[in-house]
Amino acid sequence: QLLPLIIIIIIIIILSIMTTAIQTTTRCSFNHRSSVCSEKSLRRRRTRGSRRAASASAATCSSKQHTPESNFNQHRRRKKKPSSAMMMMASGNNNKINNVKSDVFLVNFDEEELMHLQDLLKEMKEEYGLERDVNAVIVNESNWFLTVDGAETNEATSTTTTVKPPYPESCRCVLLNGDNAKRLMPELKEAMIDMGFQPSIFGTFTEKNNDKSIANCARQVISAHERYWKLRGTEDDLIDGSDDDSTDDLISTSWPDGEDGISIFNPGSVSIAMSLALDRADVGSSTSVGGIRSDASKIVVLDNVVCDPLRRDLLKEMCGNQETNGFDAWIDSEPPEGLWSRDTYDTLDTGSPSTSGSSLESAEAKNTSSWGLTEDQLAKVARSSAVKTLRARIQRLYPEYEVLPMSADSLEPEGIPGSWGGLRIKTAVGNAAVNGEDFSWHLDMDPSSVDPTSPWAERFGLYVNRERNKPLFVSALVYLNPNVWPASYDAETMFLDPGTGTGVFVRPQPGRLVLMDQDVVHRVSAPSKAAGVPRYSLVLKLVFHPKVTIPTNTNTDAARNDKDDFNDLDGITRKEWGEPVLFGSAAGFDLDADDCSSSDEDDYEDEFGDDCDPYEEDCEGNENFYKSV
């Protein structure tokens, strides 16, 4: 008689367990630290080729300092076909705040993105059992000066009527309103990146902002992001770029000559040893019609920017001198230990073959560590007055830019130092190349290859260097040996044009300054045995922030002209220095341009197998570089 009752109880228990499991599956929490259910749900939303692993690209890193090698065979401009155009801001008039509560405000998004985001929000609401729908709205001229609740603000009447947004047009921002939207973080941010949305800054509305306009709140969030990550420098980075020494807080371009005199910098006395453009390609662009622009990297070699007193004191900051530690750059065969150590590499993979060895199979051709400044000494040098004066002189040459140190931590995934390649990115590096060392080809930095979760990408997006109205990444290399460097001493800096397999080199001379776009493929070469001493140099990683916004092309004819002329923006070249020499692919030469060669389709078949286009698909088991960018 008890058997049927027992069976019924067992069935009820089983159904209860199943119901609990189903509720747990459908209501799993957005906890990125623990929930396995959340991970599975996010994985279902991920599209093919979404989040790429951080590539081993281009920045000088330390605690053991090195310049990680960026695979220049996958250089973002190595192939002629660019990736699809970046999404651009589009204004709409159907997004006014109404009686429906808005949870997500999208700054500099377009209607197509809004549609995809709404689909994502519906899916997240259903999967995670949110109390109600999460509504998104685009911020545009119809609601710039309204509060989050839709009320008018004084800013609407005090601001001149204009179609220009009252916040940076180049910055995308997602503002969350209320607990319903805030519960989606941080998984909403991750899911948007995985779906292919361009990086954005995320912020939330607070009670103290209830009477502020949406545009005002967007400006505050963007400004706070810039300050926290030092994207526009700090007070310690202030420079003047003038000859006036009256302001103590700013660094001028003048420098003591060591004999109770002052060395005054005169830009007119600068000697141009080389002005060059190379490595041309058509690249994706968010500011050009059709999403494509013609592009080439640039190199400028300048003499008489670094006077001999400044060169001497820069070397003293790095190595000391006879009075302080007995160092003599004329005769010492190695840099002074304690200030220097053999912990510097060109590449992340220190066991990979060097690209400068004659035989890549030999043990001697393996990458070896080279001399570099210790971490403490490098930090001291980077803060020195001599380095600030050097940067002030560069600023004087480029008044249309704000010349600042590269914000290293902001380039790391999620801003975590060392998360890109394992070692922390540095903004300066000291080199003391000696005979017998091997070095590898590398880039210093490529803003199109940074991780989309990096604070830099969130503020400025992913873009190819030299994009209009975007910060320009520039490396400044200065040679510091006191003696004239004859040809027999070697140790040139070599620059590669990947499109033609040819290149140029620059020979060291005392105080010579080399400015190059950071995405130029280059490497150091070792001094000859005849040199007898190291070749000393200091490299500063800089970012040139444009001071003014240049109008973008809005018609097809202008776009066509822009495509034919990649020198419409001077960058590091100057009109008064003459037009840059066009070298290699920039001059129209191409290693693959052969009338007798097979078609592009045949090339795909030969190299990757049938039916595989490397611009669109993963043909080698690696995530496609062009599609991910």
C-alpha cells in the first residue's frame, strides 16, 4: 500500500530537481569570475573571428626590457586589400527620449548598430531573467541637451545651435542608466566586442547628474577616462616648446652649454638628412568616403636638433661620466654595469631565430639578449630635464600637434600592465649595441593591432596610424656617441619596405635625430669589431595629438583625390623640408607586380589550397588579421 505513495514522492522530488536546474540555467548570473552558465551563454553569442588574441606587436617592454616583435608579414598594411570600413557615426531623428525609460544611451553609434544591440539586449534579458526590457537610444541633436529623464536643461538655450556634437566626435561612449542596465556589466561590454562592435568607453549616470544634459555627462565620462589613463599626459609632462625660461613649470627648448652659456634651439638651423615615405597600401579608414584611404609610413632624419651639450647630458643621464662613475664613452667596450644589464630583447619569443643572422638554422643565429638600461635607470632617464628638453624641441618643430609620451598602460588589454606579451610596455628604451649581437625586425607600435579592451582603443578606436584626426604614434631615436661614426663601424638603423623586400638605412652620427612612424618595420644592426665601443642611442615613444580637427572628405571626387595623394596630411614630414622621397612601394613598385604572374585567385590556391581567400577566411589555422581589424 505504501509503494504507490513512495513512487509519487520520488517523482515529485525528481521534478523539483529538474525545475531548479532549468531555472538556474535560464537565470544564471552575469558574474565573470564564477558562473559557468554565463560563460556558456556568452559563448553562444560569439561570432567567428571575434576576439583575437593580443598579437606580439610592437612596443618597448620591460621589467626585462624588450621590443616585442610584431609579425610584419601580417603587418596591417602588408596586403593590398583593406579590411571592411569601420562603422561611422550616423545621425537619426527618431531617437527622442519619450515616456519609455531608456537604459542605454549610445554616443557616436549609428542606426544599424542600434538594431544589432537591441537584439543582443533582448537575448540577454531573456537568458538572465531581467525584470523588464532594456531599452537603448542613440544620442544625437534631438536629445543632446536633455536630461536622462527627458527634461530640458539650461545648456540647450545657452549653447549656439550647431550640428556639431558637443562632445568628441571620434569617441564612442555607452552610458548606462538604472540598475536594470548596470546588471549587464561587465558582460555587455564583452559581448559587444565579441559581436564586432568597435570599442567604446562605458559609464553610468549617478544621482548628482540628474539635472545635467546627456551631452554633459558624456563629456565628463570621456574626460575622466582620459585623466585616469593619462591619455593626454600629466602635469609632469608639461613642456613649453619656446625659448622663454621665465616659466618654472614648463620646460623650454634651451639648454646650458656647460660654459655658463645657453644653447638656444633654432628650428631654422635644422638640417634635413632624409625625408622618406615607404610601405604604401590602401587601408581601412573611418574618415574617408568608401572607407578606404591611401597610406604610407614616413621617416625623417634631422641633424642640429640635439646640440652637443644636450647630447652629452643625455648620455650622462644614461651612463654617468668620468667624474661620477669613471665611464668613458670613447674607450669603454661595454656600458657601465649597475645602470645597464643584458635584459633587452627585440622580440617576445627570445628563443626564435634572429632575422639578422646569415644562417637562421645555426645556434649563433638565435636571438640573444642585448644591453639595455635597468628599469630604475630607465625611469630616471625618462623623467630627466634633458629628455623633456628634447621633447620640447620636437614640440617646437610640430606646433600643430601636442607631443606627449606614449601612455603605455592604456595600450594593454583592459589596462593591465604586462597583459600584452607578459612584460610591461615602456615609453622609452636605451640601447647599447655591441659587436656580435643579433637583432630582429619589429614595429614599435601599431594602433590598429591593440586589444579592443584596451583603454586606448576605447577612447580612440582601432585605426591605422596616420588616420585623420587621430593621435599619431611616433618614435624619436637619438644617437649619443661623442665621436663621428665612420662607415666601417656599421651599427646602422635599418628600415624595411615589405612590399618590395628592399629598404634604407641611417648611419649613426653624434646627436642625429631619427623620427619615424611607429609602424615602420625596422631593426638595429650591430657595430663592427673595428668600432670597439657600443653604439649608444635613446628611443622615446611619443604620441602626436592633433590640436585641431581637420574636415573629412564628403564627396566622391575629394575621396578619389585623397586616394591618389597620401601626403595630404604632413605627419612628421614638413612642407618647408620639401616633399618626402617616395621609396619602394610608395613609389609604385611592388614585389608581386608581375604581368606574367598568376592571378590573385591562383595565388590563393597555390598558397592556401582551393577555395580559400586569406582576406576573408582563416587559411592557416590562425585568426584572420585583416578581418579582425
